[in-house]
Amino acid sequence: MIVITAKFRVKAESADRWTEITRSFTEATRAEPGNHWFDWSRSVDDPQEFVLLEAFDDDAAGAHVNSDHFRQAQTDLPPHLEQTPQIINGVLDIDGWSELGEMQVD
């Protein structure tokens, strides 16, 4: 599985609308074959910072970055950003989430 974490620094005037701004891109990506998750979170410390957690089957990530909705996002999203997003990605030998054993709930 390819797991990607990306940080987006959104302009102050766009931050409260970021969910709506990214809605069509998010929905289209979630509908892609091989997508496991595509989830946005907003920082509790910085209201202009959003983190995107995404995961794809190994062979699905290439199709994602070559999709029409990805190309559209490359046009639509940058005007709302203060800087180029930062990214961390890697291939993990997993097929989904695991439990956090240190906080086991009975």
C-alpha cells in the first residue's frame, strides 16, 4: 500500500471554505478503484494548516495522479495556497489500519 501524508498551508481567506473548495477532488479520489482513504484534517493549533492522509493500492497511485480530477485540482487548488504543499510518502507492507495497542479499549 502507498501511504501519503501532505500538509497544505491555505490562505487565511480560503481556510474556512477549504472543505468545500476540495469537495469534488476529494469525492472523485475516494471513488477511485484502489483508494483506501483520502481524509482531510485541520490543525488544532493553526487554522490555516490542513493535513491530507491518503492511501492507495500500489498500482492505483499512478492512475490517481494521471486522473482528470487530479489535473483539475492542480489548477484549482494552488490559488488558495500560501506555499507549495509538503509531502511524505512510502510503500508499506500493510492492507489497512491496525489497533494502537498502547491505548487498548476493552
